[in-house]
Amino acid sequence: MKSRVPVANEPVNYYYYLRMIKKAERVRAFQSAIRASVRADDVVVEIGSGLGTYSFFAAQSGAKRVYAIERERVIEVAQELAARNGLSERITFIRADSADLVLPEKADVLILEDFSSLFLRRGLEELVRDALERHVKEGAVILPHAVSLNLAPVGDEALWHGVLNLEDERYHLYGLDLRVLREMMLASPHVRQIELDALLAAPQVFKTVVLNQQDSFLFDEVLSATVTRAGMMHGLAGWFDLALTNEVRLSNAPTSSDSVWHQVFFPFTTPLPVRAGEVVHLRLSCARSSTTRDLWWTWQASAPSGSAHNCSFQGIPFRPSQLDVPAGSVG
């Protein structure tokens, strides 16, 4: 078993992990999926094991060996928890990046949960592809099995102002011009709790990713939606629905108020007035930098009243000429 020396050596954020483990809907969904998927004598790999909770479930479900892979120092806590719960003999804890690791055997089941509020994050697709190629057997069970991404227009002035929290000061404080901060906030997706009654139209699934298939996680999708109530369209809301197995589902939709992920809010610089019954056109694009591997987001809407267009590059606005891909590919 070989790996490079891990680089993540910061103190454990116990509050973060305690907050995560108290999200019962999430933990119980994964527990049900693991119990349904892990068979006696299976080998299981969990990438990003944190406190080791899911690895513990796998061991309790009869796994012959569980490889719990984690880059952070929290793995030391997980080892102690395993010992106190009588699970140490079945779990091998490895402090490493999974991409730098060579395991002594391939797994029957892969568990991972290291994703964002709209599933995609920097390096996720590469992590999954590498794990499928090197860490698991052909035909292995992947938890989650698939994910569907949802989008809806949002009308919520308080939510929009909450992103732009220096509006009242007009971005002038202490004799300084801080207006570039406004541009940065409007050029960034934001994780927020979005209320169901803030949606201006029925949500739509715009992308489904099946993790054991080779289709790209990236997308550039255009949707049409019929407005169900009049208001101002302040941006777009996105979230995911996980299919952990064919029977076990987990979502961070606005109806899931206890979700640890909340939802993603894509704000417009200039909100658009809309009327009930109008058809609006929405676009959401996610592209990857060919040099840094960072994700770039583009979000747009058009309505009878006008159009809105925002894009991001790590929250800092750039001109297309400064980017290393053609302007059309990021919107």
C-alpha cells in the first residue's frame, strides 16, 4: 500500500463534524443504502471518510475489509471511534489523497460523499474516474449510484440583499471605494437556504449523472419554464437529488430544511420582472479550466422584460480575453 505524505495538517474542526453527524436524514439514508448494498465478505472503499461513520456501517454490515481514506487529521478521531466500537479489525484507515494511493486489493463497493450543494466541485469528476479505474472492481456498487441536478428561477429580495450585504452603505466605507466587492459577489454562486415559496416556477431536472458511466459531469443546459407567480427574478436556485440505490433517495431540495448542503443561489446583477404565465428561458453552464481545473459557472435568463447574464471565475469577474477557453464555452 503506497501513498505520498498527506499535506492537510490543520487542527480538526470538531464543530463541523458534529454538525454533520447530527443531520439524521443524511446519515440514515447512507446507512440504509450501505446495509442494502454491502454483502458478507465484500471489500469496501470510502473516500473522504471523515469521522468514519459510513465505514463503520460497512463493517457492521459484514464487509470483510473496509479502506477508510481521509486526508485530514480527523482520521485519528475515526481510528479511536472504531476502537471504542469494536470495529478496528475490519477497517484500515489511510491518511492520504485517494489519487496518490495504491491499495492492495480492489473493492466491491465504493462510498463517497465529498460533493457540493449542486454536487459538482473542483476535482470531483477526476476523483470518481480514478477510483473507478484503480480502486474498485468492474461492476462495483457505487454509493451514490446517480445524481439528478435541479434548477428553478427564484424571486426573493431578502435573499438577494443577503448576498449583497453592503448595499445600504453603497460599498463606500472608511473612505474606501469597495464596489468591486459587489461585482465579486454577483459573480459567485452562494450556498443559502432557499424557501420553497421563493421559487417562481416548477423546478426541472436538467442533468443526470450516473457515476459508473463515462459521461462528463460538466454541462451547458437551456430550459424553458412557465412562471407560476408574478415577481422579480433575482436569480436561479440549484440543488441535487441523490439516488444512493434504486430504493434509497436523498435530496437537498428547498423542501429539505434540515439538509447540511442547503441549496445554491446564482444571483443576477439586474433582477428581471416576470408575470404569471410567462415563459422564461434559463441557462446554466459549468465548464472546467484546462489549466487550473477550477470550475467556471455561467447563469442566464431571458424573459419578456429583458435578460440577465452572470458568470464566475472563483468569484472574481474576468473578461473572456483573460480566460484560457473561448468565450462561448463559458457563456
